[in-house]
Amino acid sequence: MKAQPDTRSGSPVARYYRANDPKWHWLEARETPEVSEFLDAANQEQAAWFTPLAPLADALYESHLARRELAVKSLETPLDHFTFWSETGAEDDYPRWWRYPNGQPEQRECFFDVQARAADEEFYDMGDMALSPDEQWLAWTEDTQGDERYTLWIKQLPAGRPKALIHDIGAGLCWAENQTPASATLFFTRFDDTQRPDSLWRVSLPFEAPEQHAEPVLVLREDDTEFWLGVGKTRSREWLLIESASKDTSEIHALPAHRPETTPWCIQPRQPGVEYSIDHRPGAFYRLHNQTSAHFQLDYLPEAALPSTESQWQPLIAPRDEVTLEGIDAFAWGLVIGERDHRQAQVVLRRWEFDSQHQRTLDEYLTQPQPPCSQLLEDAPHFDTRVLRLREESFTQPPSWFALDLESGERTLLKRTPVYGSLMPEQLISRRLWATSRDGEQVPVSVVMRADLADQPLPTLLYGYGAYGEALDPWFSIARLELLERGAAFAVAHVRGGGERGEPWYLDGKMAHKENSFDDFLAARDALVENGISNPQRIAAYGASAGGLLVGACVNRAPQAFCAALLDVPFLDVLRTMQNPELPLTTAEYSEWGNPATPEVAERIRGYSPMDNITDQRYPALWIEGSWFDTRVSYWEPAKFYAQVTQHQQGDAPVLLHTDMSSGHGGASGRFKAWRDTARQDAFLLWALGLTPHSGANES
């Protein structure tokens, strides 16, 4: 299948090239008409190349829809007064929210129609929804542009008229617990000029006329440009927690939830490199921190000791070399503790119960499915609940929700995501390999494929991320079945910089150790070949956002290792972006990549930044995606990379750019548009992997 014309001769790159600006920096001038003209021309070039694959994309899209349940209902969740849930119609992009008085399902009523609110918007994203303590008022934030600047709305339930209150704020909301019949207090964040949530505000809303609220009051401002502010509430509903955090340091202030006008109390002043989180049970505070070890430890403070001093915290779990403590959830009866096993790259949940004297009466690990898998504690709004909700999934099993009765130990299946079509979960097989990286480190690699094809090298899509300590724990994807059924394998390289093997795994892939991420990804690719999983001529790489940096760097270094690469809103111009503190997010990223104001840091970043390492060589087929309203990775990063690689391409593989002119970093907001975008990407990947009906992997 000859899907593409020559992408250089007569291409947008040739037409718009400026000899006095070989790095294409002019693309950063958003308001210049030529910028949008260039992006439109690149979109047209991509569409022309893609025309022969359009029928395949349509077939993938329709098959994807046929595999999933389109009409979706969430689990019902009882709160204090009402039971809430959402329903998404088979033809809808967005849900409708419903409720009924507890125990009276016959009185169900729709109180919020998100589908209707989004109907006239080209882009729509709901940042947060928050119910007032009496469950009679709903506050929410929404973004209709894609730039992640939100408007605060409020309505009385069930049928009050929505009212816009405050514009240009952050996504998150939190109610205090001081509600009266006349008013209530709501917290939200605002941005500085670089779109950093730098301040927390509270506003008292008079229910008679919320739009006539008094001016919001500043609660806390964060002046350090590397720190962001956020607010939440403990499950006990007794404390509001205000977190100011950078990528490697945190500081938390507490407010009594029933007295939100109180001056916030700093639980522990920030110390460079020290991260901690806080939870609460009446009589006790719990602190998870890395002050003594990268593996974290858990401490306890009697509430009567407030205001605390460091010496009053008492250790509950000391650091262990083979485990990272990842999180705690406090309940009336005790704690659920998330522990990551470094050897298995696997999270396990541990349950503790206490008596009235804070003596531990129970310590057990929750039963888990066969690893590798993901087991998560779902949100449990009731502090004293004795029934936990668990979500479990793997690369071969779709998400299932269970109720775990803590009294009887009985597990009840509440819901399992249905899968339709000719390829069922039981026909899949998952494997865990270990790749040896350049320095000898063992890197986990997960693979899923059809069981009946597992005895032969397969065309393979290799995915990676490797930043911010994010762990790519096993997840099921219905869209992925389109690739698997056609004979591809899907692999995940759990490279350093992610969190799959705990906090040390993250630290070994950031700052001065970032090179480990690239070595790990290429080692994972080679291990797939050495273990007979993958056809060496048919391996495509996929990375999004910071994962685009990972894949972009590896494509520069070893273009022959891949037949293609998909770069989705990729972070590619690392050095130039980090040298511009006026861009959104830059200063907050210094502790992840380094501050290039220091010459040696600049040289280190220059050594791997994909934009700074483009050379004359045979690049594999590249599909590059950007978004016009993206505030996390500016649209010009993928655009400049496309232009420069096109100029340096020594082979005949296509280099293609598509810029979504109506969305932001997260891509399309509606589920159907997002699924259609995925189908187009998958059509490209199948073409590159040689799995389209009439094409070979490297056909030009």
C-alpha cells in the first residue's frame, strides 16, 4: 500500500523554511498568521498521506465501539443523605449524574447533565465536582478551551439554575464543613502568570444569591516558583490539608474543617528533598515521609500533642530496602497502607486496625489476583465503613470492582467491564521479562499478546514513560485489542524515572541520572528480541508527553531499532523550554530535569534533549501529535521537531505532524473523538508494523 507522497519535496517544511532561523523558533509566535498556516499545511500533508489508511481507521473505530459497552453506569455510592451515580448514554460523550434518597431508589432524579452542558462546545473538560456537606449544592469547574483555566459554577440540587461565579481559576475545589442553612465556604486555587497554582482562596457563598458573594479571601500564597498549591479534606472531615509541593519537596498546612477562617497551621516546615503526606483519625495524625530514607517511613502523632514538635512523632513502620511505602488511607478503625514491592514491581495493600488506645489489633495483607496486576482502593466516602471497594485489573483482565466485607472477609463482585467481539481476555497471555541495561540494572518489561501467537516473534508496540515517579502498573485496554487481534504484541518498558520499583527507581532516572531512562528503553527493546517475543524489524515505539522525550531521545540514538515511532504531545525541546521560566510549568520542573542556568546542567540536558540531537540519518516513520491549546507541552515543540527531522531525514520513511487546533494536552475531550483519534494512530501503527491487509512494515 503506497500510503504517502514524498514528505520533503514541496512539503510545508520546504515552503516555510527560513534560512535565518534554521531552528524554527519563529513557530513560537502564536499570533503570527504564518504559524497557523504552517500547522494547517502540515495537517493537510498528514491527511493526504493517510488517505489510503482512512478505511482501516474507520474499521478500527467501528470494531472498537463493537467491543465495548457504550451505555455505561457507574457504581452507586451512598453518602450521608443520598446515593449518587453517573450514567453515560450509548451515543453520548459525557455522563449524566443521578441521585436518590438513601434507601429509596424509586425516587431517582437526574441532577446534573454534563452531556447537555458540553453539547455546544468544541472542547469541554470538567475539572472537578464537589458536593456541599448537606449534599444540596453542587460546585464544579469547567474548561471550554483546553488551556486548563477553569470557571467556577454552582447550582442548587436537583434543578437549580447553574450560575458562573469566578473565572480563570484552577481545577480543584473543596468545601469546608461550616455549612449553615444560609451559606457555606468553598476553597479554590488561582494561577500566577506562568499558570502555576500559586494561591489558595476561600469564598463564602450565600445560598440566597451565590453570585453576590463577597470578594474571595486569600488563605495562602506560595512565592517559590517551583512549588504548587492544592487543597483536600481528610476522610474524617475534620481537617482541610493545604499542600505546597515541588517535584521533590512538600509542606502541608492544616485548617480545622469546621473553622475555615482559622490561620493555617504548618505541620512540618519544608526541607529540601523531603516529601511527606498526612492523614487523620480522631486522636491521631499519620505522616508518611522520606526524611530518613528514600523508601519512606510511617509515623504517628497523638492529636493531643498539637502543635507538634518533630520529637513527638512516633515511628510505626520503619524504612525497608525492598519496599517503598506509597500511601495511606485512614478510617475510623485503622489504616490501609499501599506498599510497593521492589522485586516484583507490584503494589500490595496492607490493613491495620487499632483499639481505642491506639494499639494495633490486626495486621494483614489483602488477597491479590495473580501478579502482575493492579489492585487499588476505590474512594470510600464514609469514614467508619467496614466495607472496602477494590478495583482490580491486569494486562489480560478488564477492570473489576469488588466489595470487601472486613467483618466476614467476603469479597463480592460489584461490576466487571464487559468485553465483546472475537478476542476475549482469556485468549490473551501476559509475561514479565527482565532486561539488562547498560549499567547492569535489571529492568522489568511487561508484554501482552494473543496466547496462540506466543511461540513466535511478533510485530510489537513498545510503550514507555519514565518520569515524575509515575508507575505504569498493569492496565487493561479495549482499544489495544485491535492491535492484539491483528497479530501485534504490546510491551511496556518500566524504565527508571518511573516508580514501578519504588522511589529509588524514580531517583535513578531523573536529573543527572536521566540517561538511565534511555538505556533502559533500548535494553527493553533488545530483550524483547532476545527472548523471541518481537520481530526485530517490526518494533514501533510510543511515548506521550514526557514519554515523548523518552522515545524521541531513543529514536535519535538508535533509529534503526524501530520501524516507527508515535510521539503524542511530546516534550522534545527540553533545553529551550527549561531556559524560559516564563513558560507555564518550567520552574516547577527544575527538580525533575535541572535548572539550565547552571552551565553543567545545561550541557547535561543538551546531551539528550531530542530537539538538540537531530542529525542526518535514516529516521523511522514518525507520527507526531500536538495540540494548539496545550499549556504543558507547547504546540511548537512537536512542530519544530517535525520540521527539523524532515530536513535531516536520509531515508524515505514519512515524517508526519498533526496538530489538534481545538484541544489541549489531554487531547480530544469527548470520548468518541478520542476513540477516533486512537483509531487513526492505530492504523498508522498497523501500517508500520506490516499488519495492514496489503502492506509491509517499511514500505514507502
